[in-house]
Amino acid sequence: MAKLERTLNGSMTDIIRRIEDGILNGSVSASLEDSSDFAEGDSRCSVRVFERFSYLGGNRLSLSVTLFQAAGGPVHLSAITAGGSQAVFFKINTFGEEAFLDKLKELL
């Protein structure tokens, strides 16, 4: 598992669009598995779950991205990857997870 947390400035709608377009166009096997958006007053929260195939690991990986913005303030991002290990009892070969997260870092 790999994790990235950032505070971003800008339009939350634009940030979501940039992430979706960049992830989906950045890999032939990438897909948007599901999404959720909700608001309460001036606060917004968006969740995106992406998946792609890792050729290096020979398995599928997921990337969960959560964005939160309160009252027009900065956008807080938390992104977590999972699924990159082939071992039963411990994690080995997490290169695919790091690479998936690196793609998101490029987009930001």
C-alpha cells in the first residue's frame, strides 16, 4: 500500500476532471470503477476508485482518491493504492502501487 496526501488550491471540479482524465488516458487498462460525490452546506467530498493492470506484478491494482473542500478553502486530497502484492502473508513487489501513485503525482 502506498499513500499520498496533499493540500491543493484551485477548483475542485477542475482537479477531479484532471485526475480522471489523466488516470484514464495514462494507461490502456485503467478504469474508473466507481465514484461518489456529496455536499453538506459549503463543504464537498468526492471519492474516485480507479483500477488498472500492473504488467510488472501481473495483477490488478486499485487507487482510491478522496477530495475534500470546506467553504471554498483549499482542496485536501488523500490517495491510497492497494492490491500490488502477490504474497499470501506479507507484501512483496509493490512497484505497481508506487507507479500508480506516481502517475497521480504527475497530474497534480
